[in-house]
Amino acid sequence: MLRAHLLSRKTNLDISTPHILFSRGKFSLKSLTILECSRFTASCFPHKKVGKSQHVIRQIRSKSSLDESPGLESNKLHVPVLLKEVLEAFRNIQVKVYVDCTLGAGGHAHALAAEHKELELLVGIDQDPGALETASRTLAGLPASGVETRLVRSNFSGLKQVLRATAADTPFAGVDAMLIDLGMSSMQVDTAERGFSFLKDGPLDMRMDPDGALTAEEVVNTWSERSLGELFRDYGEERFWRQYASRLCVAREREPLTTTRQLAEAIGFPPGKRPRHKQVHPATRVFQALRIAVNDELSVAERVIPDAIEALSPGGRLAVITFHSLEDRIVKRAFMQAAGRAAPDLAAPGARLRLQMEPPPALVQLVNRKPITAAEAELASNPRSRSAKLRVIEKI
């Protein structure tokens, strides 16, 4: 009856209306014939030409299939990115001591512990208490193999202190395998209350550590227009940084910006641009810049890599996963410098003098010269892996 009613009724519904109907499970285009789809399209979209009806049908089908599948919020299973590649990076070495500097839900740690039966000590670090709670349940499922597990709430910038405290209780010579995943946990992204995503309305927070002092709300409402613009330019690599900073300042004059939806609406679309299908949302780079600033992500990444290399045993490996060019640039430069291959910045004071000096001794060797990216199968099953890059070094 509903099918006949919708096909016979002439209406001015826009494309969002059938999208909502499908998501509620009341109706599905998958059960319609091509002729019925054409009639339905013509009645709902009289402004569309007949020749374009199939494109509209495909668009509706695409939206309905997304809504009929479990949403991100309902899918509580965290999928560790580049899992196969990370395991491969550590496969040919003995791993008795493993440190996960960004434990998250514990997916990487659990998989590595299951593969390396010789593992004796697993140290997991995360600044998010919710992640540690989830990881403790994940790692509780490990086979009884005598692995000592220590989970520590800390930013990985405190790696030295964490390892020193661990060694005081459980002495060890060095770390055999270490992983640093610089991306956000999907659990954080999917929790609206954390304020990381503009796809779900929530408070403008963006703190990875819930006890952190600075929030995104404070940044967007108190920083000057110039400071906001420079933030979007340098940390978001945003082309329209001036315009977006100006729009935010105008919007906050009307009322304080306190939610992710308010922020996304204040940003709007790029000047002179129309939204396109599958186009990156205009707020993406602005949200990235705010998150980096709130959590001081780039500075922390720069500081932790030398400490991580120092903690490795000879033959031990460090793997780092990055998700945008700013992070990857930092990791690449640090790895090249530790391998004795880094060319100094000629614009830096004294750089030309340093060119004439002997290069520093290499502490590590590069396991992969180019970053490792996700395979096609992972890209299809986990779209968030599309920007992930893995770099690996081995201590000499």
C-alpha cells in the first residue's frame, strides 16, 4: 500500500525526505523495479529531466544503503588501522617487551600479543581513561601466557617517565617493539560529547585528555581573528583561512559558539564555491586545526620520537602511524635525522656551517623508505584508513 501510495502521489519532496523515510525502515528502493523507480523519481523530482532519473535513483539508493546499515555510533567495534602492516613490521623480530604509546581500544596490542608468544611485558599508554577501560577488557581476553600488562594513563610525551616507573617494578633492558598511532580513536570521533566531529552535534571540546585545560570552545571564542586565521593556515593547511576566521568572529559576535554544529554552520562553504557530491566538507580542515591546537599534537610528536628511539633495544623497532601531512613530515624528518641522512634547513642559522661538518652517527636504519599505506581491502572495509601512513625504523 505504501509503495502504491508513494508512486501515485505527486509531491514536492526534496531528496532528503525519501532519505529520511528509508532510514526509518518504512520503505526501500531496493525492492522497486526500474520502471517503478523512474515513476517515483519523476513524481518526487519534477524539476529533473527524465534522462537524469537514473542518477537520482543511484543517489537515493546510495543514501538508503548507508542508513540501513549500522551507524558508526551503534558499531562499538573499533577497527585498528593498518593492523596487518603493523604486525608485518614486527614479524621477524623477537618481541619480549612491547610498548603501545597510543593504546586506544587495544586492537593493535591484542593482535601483537597473540602473534608473539615470547612476549613478557606489554605497556599500554593512553591519556583517555575511557580508552584504557576499553583496552583493559580487550586485553583481558589474551590467552594465559604469563604476559605482564601495565596500562598507564598518560600522554605519550611522558614516555620516559612511564618506562622508568615500569622498569623500577619490572626490570627490562630495552623495548623490542613500539607503536605510536598519531590518529584519533574512532571511539572518540563517534562520541558526540567529545566534540571531534561536525557530523554529530556536541559541545566544542576536542580534548583527548578530558582533564586538559584548553578546549576548542575557548579557542574559537577568545582567540583573535588573526590568530584563528594563522591556526587554520598552519595546522589545517586551509586555503580560505582568512575568510573562515572572519566568519567565525562575525558569528561569535551574535552568540558564543558552543557546539560543533554552530561552528560548522558559521564556517559555511568556500567563497564562490558550490557544494559537490563527495566533496570534502569545508569544516574538515578547520576542525583538524582546532584539534591539533587543543591537544598540542605536533609538538608532542616532535618530542616523543627521540625518547622512543632511546628506549629501543638494539634491533628493536619503532612504528609510527600518521594521518595528515603535518604529522608525516615531522616523523619523516625525525627518522631521516636519526638515520644520519637528514639535510639541514639552509634557512636556519648556521645551517651552511653544519653542512661542512661530519654528519651525526646513524642511530637507526629505515625499514621502509616510503610510507606504507592501506591495501585496497582495508580501504573498502575501513574508509578512515585512506589517509593513514606507516613508517618503521630499526635501532642499530
